[in-house]
Amino acid sequence: MDKDSKNLPTREKILDCAANLFASKGYTETSIRELASAVGMKESSIYNHFPSKIAILENILEEYSEITTTLYDQDMICGLKENPTPDGIMACMKIQFPENKTEFYLKRIYVILQEQHRNPIVRKFVCEQLILGTEQVFRTVIEALKELGILHPDTNADFWVRIHSSILYTFSNRSMLGIGDNSLGYTGMGLAELLYTQYDMMLKTCRI
């Protein structure tokens, strides 16, 4: 069992161990028996918490979605007003991981990137949540920056959202093909660095 999982409640412990196994072995290749062994419980006990392996995967995706969902609220406006920089935008987009959630994000991101090309559930999640969901959040950030008088009122949100989505699609496909940040010989920028560059360019180009 992963040392970070030891003190978690049983349900969360199952999800955390499942994320580790799905990322390292793949969803299809991981059995409930292996998961039970990793958690330190009987195979039948897993089903007291989740009805199926698919339910475990869906809960991992839901966990990630809940934590990365950014709502348009006063906190977002205040955050952008106090820090109208690429770092401030990334904080609103939740691209900078909270200190106590870094490992949580990384495990689940790896599961998503590993499984998106072979699992229709994950592929649907990538499309609807990571791509379309992030588009909506980024459009909200742009409108907030315009409302605060930081970006010019005529700033074309559609244009910048398309660039943003293109970066996400490219990164997603690159990871699916194994051309990721940790691949041998790969020297390109990571996703956070690519998006930071986009936000910086948008502020320099459209700032009042």
C-alpha cells in the first residue's frame, strides 16, 4: 500500500490504491483481487464500498472533476483583481495544485492520460470535463478580466479559448502516444508551462 494511503478512510484508501494500480498497470489489467491485496482487505469487502470496478474508475474521475471545478464567484473576481497575472489565471484555472493535493492530482491525471485511448468512459470524461469544461472556465476567466478592466472590452474570448483547447488536445494526444514530459528524448514544455505562456501572451496582447 502507498504510504500516503495508510491513514485514509477505507473508501478513499480503495480509490487511492486503485489510482496507483490503474496508472501503473492499466484499468483492464488490474483485478479486484489485486486491488484488495493492495488495500489490505478481502476481495468481497471491496464490493461493500463499490458495486464494480467500473464504479471505482468513475469515482476516481468524479473526485478529480469535483476538485478541479472552478465556479464563477466573488472569490475568482477578487483573486484576479489582486493578481492579474499568468499565475493568477492559473490559480483560478486550478492548474497550480494545492500543496496538500499535489499527489492526489498527479495520480488521477496519470490514470486519465493512460486510459483515454482505450476506455470510452475516460475518453468521454476527457472530452466533456477536461476539454469542454475547461473551455467554459477559461471563458469565464476572460470575461472576469474584461469586467475588471484588465483586458480590453473587445478581447475575442473565442480566439483565446480555441488556442487553449488546442493546447489541451495536443497535450492529451501527445501523452496518449507516449510522447510525454517523462519520455526519453522529449524536451518540450509541459502543459502548465504551455498554458502559462498562452496566458502571458493574452495579457500582453489584450491588456488595457
